[in-house]
Amino acid sequence: MVQIYRGRDTLRHLKKLEKTQWLYINEIKKTQWKKLKNLLEYVYANVPYYHRVFKALNMTPRDIATPDDFRKLSLLDKEDIRNNIKNIVSSNYKIKDLIPNSTGGSTGVKLNFFNDRKRSGFVSAIVLRNDSWADLNIGDKSAKLWGSPFDISLQDNLKGKISNKLLRTLFLSSYNLSEQNMFIYARKLIQYKPKIVVGYSSALYLFAKFLEESEIKGINPKSIINSAEVLYDYQRKLIESVFGCKVFNRYGCREFSTIAQECSEHLGIHINAEHVYVECLKKSGEPAAPGESGELIITDLDNYGMPFIRYRIGDIGVLSNRKCNCGRELPIIEKIEGRTFDIIVGTNGEHLGGTFWTILLRTYVEGIKQFQVVQEAKNEINIKIVIDKVFKMEYINTLKNKIYEYCGEDMRINFEIMNEIHPTKSGKFRFVVSKITPFAN
């Protein structure tokens, strides 16, 4: 029934992926390289942006025979996409035939892009395979503590409600994790009894902390899947303690869906190498050695409608060359460093994560290109914004009133208009920085 609803050949792809995960690493890399070469041949012939990239290097796809050759192609960043979006879309596709999507990323800077419909079934199968590693199978009940603007809007329409019903998913918005809402969520989860809970690490941690301090029992999933944010050891420890099960760390983003995930060994995350090609580069542009930190560069092997080739996702990570005890030889990312989503605490006791600020400062008013929210004290928030010509100064009062509504009327809110918001020493942008401990007395 789910397969009919989706209208995709997801199950056929899943059957294949369940086999390819057990291939030897050389076979996996051979299949991956073949997909990459096919993609490069395609974009050279059909995507103006990439045709120009090859021409500027006086190369064709035939000149790319090794990973070293592939690294000669220029990196793709969000600004390249915004400035060339029409030329990055394949000439074989019309915009209206692609799936629109968007992301704010860790910088809070919005990026609009498109996905190829033909890849949807394969990507869904990748997710289902990763779900199965956490013992979530088709037909099992799950709950999602989620809150991106895209996902929230989906839940409000009829199609979203039907989808959740068919997929047996209980959606709990992490948009505003007030204590009142968390009491409601706890009751729903106790009644629903999901096999798996999926959520952001910050939201899962905050909810687990609330359950612990409120002494609420009766929520006993078999596994937790963390996604879309960095999972820290202290978060994993508390979440596993409160829910009484293991956390499976998932690495993904809006641009690529699931990139990698932990298996039952919990010693690094397996890359979905049939779907993405992952590089880890030092500042020099050379590959980082196994165990060495570097910038993660991702290529989507399946999005022919709007290809992402050598894309700077904005994360720092560490690759590994070890083999996992689970028997899968899919490559391993040892550690992800980046995409920190902190919690802002209101004077009224509300706890607002990165999703709230992204929605507020990206979609509530127009004209904010970039932002950073910093909380130095419980009663003061400093907000830096980079604006464009669309922004109107009266929007500041509009935003302040909305923040007062959620954080308390005695919260001091300072806005500062900047020309640029600089990254941290690690090269990452933190769009929410809190120096306040949630639930502190």
C-alpha cells in the first residue's frame, strides 16, 4: 500500500541495496566510480554550467580516470548555485518537472535548489536501508521530533496527513519545545508506542532532559535515530539513558538526503556509497589522510536534473580506512564536526532551538540574508543580521514582538546590522550560540 501511494519503485531499489551493502569495498568503489563517470559524461553534454567547468580546464570526462583527475574540477558552493541556478539545471529538464527544495544550512543562509524526480525512489530506498540498521522496517510505528519549515508545512496539508497515516509516523514539531508542549508530546508517545523515534540531537536531548527531570516513564522505543545535527557524546549518553535504547547517528542534509549512518556497532557512520561520493580535503585541496580532519565534499550520483558535483556542504569530518565488525564494507566517516544547533532559553522558561530561529529570521520577514543569534545571559539576546534591499527597518520591531511572544516580554533584544558574519576558527558558521544551560536553576 505504501509503495502504491508513493508511486515509486522504491522496493526494487531496496532489494538491490540490501545486497550491495555486503559487497567487498573494491566492488563498491568500482560501482560508485562507474556511476560518477556516467554522471560526468551526462553533465558535460547537458548541463551548461559543468560544460563550462570542463572547457575552462581544457578537459572532457574522458580525461578523468582517477580520483586525482576528478579533484581538478572546481568545488561547488551555495553562492555558485544561487548565481548559476538556471545553468546548473539540465537542459533535458524543465524546472516545473523537478522537485523544488531549500535549505538554510548551518549558516542560516537560504538555498533554493531542485531534485530529479527519477532519483526519489532510489533515495527513499537508501533511507529505508538505513532505517533497517536501527531495526525500523516498513510498517513499523515511528515518531519524528522534527521541525524544518519544509517538513512542518507538509504536515499541515491533507497529503502530509495521509502520508503519515500510511507510513505510521507520528509527527511532533520541534518548532517550539516548551514544557507544555513536551508534556503533550510525552502523553502522545506513551499512547502511540513507536518502535523508533527520529529527531534532531538538540531536540532529543532537550526532550530527554525534560523527561528525566519530570520523572516521566513509559516511552520505550527500540532505537533512536539522530539526524541533521551533530551528536555530541553528552547528548548520546543522556538520550540513551532516558529512553533505554541505543542512538543511531545519521548524517544527512536537505541537498542529498541521507549521506551516512551508524550500524549496530556504533563505531563511525557508513557512507551510502551507492548514492554519494564523499571527499575529505585539507585546506590545500589535497585529500586528508584517514584519521585526519578535513572539509567534506559531496557529489550526488543520482540527481541528473540539477547535479551537485564536488559540493561544499560546509562540514568538517574525519574519514576512516578501517573495516567495520558488522561485515559491511561501505566506507566509514569516523566523526562529523559542524552544524551546531544550540538552545536559546527565554525569561519565561521557553526553550527555542535552531529551527525556531531559522524559521523566524528566514521566512517571517523578507530581506535577511544571514543571521546569528547569541545569548550571553538569560535575559538578553543579541542578533546579528546581514540584510539586502528588500529588508525594511520596521521589520526589526516586528521580529522583536514575535520574540517577546515566545521568549518573554522582559527579554532584552539587540539587533545589529552587519556587512558580514564571520565564521569560527574551524571555518564553520554557528547561527545560534547559547551560553545558557537549559533547565538551569
